[in-house]
Amino acid sequence: MKEKAKIAALHPISCKIEANKDYYYCTCGYSKTQPFCDGSHKGTSFKSLHFSQNITTHEALCTCKRTSRAPYCDGRHSKL
């Protein structure tokens, strides 16, 4: 049975995502630097999710860890 991520919060976090910069999204929910990975997943089956974009934007990043579009919020937190 697959581990389920901890719900870090029931709202997304708006972040400036800079063009061509590497980011590592927390998938476990335990990071103290939400929504980004701080290595708290060590010893679990979770791995950080690497992402980047080719333009600078502001994005709503998921903190409930239930989105189907990780790392981006899809509104699922409103149903939890």
C-alpha cells in the first residue's frame, strides 16, 4: 500500500516561479519550507518533484498534496 502524503495546509501558496530556474516541490507534506522540499522525506517512499518553467510567472502551488496537477493547485483542498 502506498504511503499517503501529509496535508501540509488546506490552501495553496502563491509563489513567483522564475524562468529557467530549478525548483523542488515537496510531495510528502512534512517540509518546513512548504511548498518546497527541505529533505524531510528522507526515510520514506516520497521523492521531491523537480520542475521549472520557461517564463517567469506567479503560480498557486499545492500544499494539501492531493492535486492531480502537482506541483500546481487544482482546487482539491476545498473538498477535504
